[in-house]
Amino acid sequence: MLKISGTKELLNKYSNLQLTKKKQKADEKVKWIVCNIDGSEIVEDCCMTKKQLKAYIDEEKKDKEMDDACHETFIAALQKTGEPRYGMMDYREKVFFVSHIPENAKRALKMTYATVRENFKDTLTGIGPAIQSTDAGDLAKEEFDGKIKDV
């Protein structure tokens, strides 16, 4: 078993994402986090707060709901590097865990991410639906919406 785990900073950031709005200022709430494996640690790659998400919607002049914009920005960040990534997203009042391991990623990376996935997910309290993706179709909004109905 690989001894790879989330950093304290990452787990604290996840706690912020998972907490209800009553316990924190609404604009400071983390909406999503994308993370990657760096050596023996899982570290934050990027994240977005509710305030940043509102700014994105305003800046892009998009007539989108917060959840739609959240999904759009999360998926873009998850796929940006073309390498495997884990992500956690607060979408429609559910906390999703996403394991994105593209088919064309290096074999060693794919094996590492697949091996560590369940142990990492188990360290995160309050995770709802989980999605394992290998391509963009697995990350479609309909996939997330379908998981909500199943829960």
C-alpha cells in the first residue's frame, strides 16, 4: 500500500468546503478544490471560493446559475493539465469526490492515482456521490445531476 495522504493544508481547505454556511462567511466558502499527488503527499492544485465564482460569473457576463458556473470552472480546472487529478466540489448542496484519470495519462501516474483513490476519499468526511472519470463525457453535468437523484 502506498503511503500517500492529503496535507494538513489540503484537509483544512476541504473542511471549509464541507462546512455549512452558518459556520463561516458565505463568500469565503470554498466551492471546489482540485488536487494532485506530489511525492508522498496529496496537495492542492487550485481552488475557487464562492466570492471568486461570483466574480467569474460577473466578469464573463454569463447568465448562469451558481451551480452551473461551479461545475463549468471545476471541470476546466480538473482537465487543465491533462494529467490525473482528484477534486472535491460542493454542487447542489452535495459534496462530490471526483477521480479524473485520463486514458492517455502515463501508466505509472494512472496506477498511483487509482491505488491511492479510496484511501484518500476515506479520509474526507461528509463525501457524497463519487465519480471516476477517464474522459470529458464522464464529467458532463448530467452525470453529476444523475448522481444527486440516486442519493
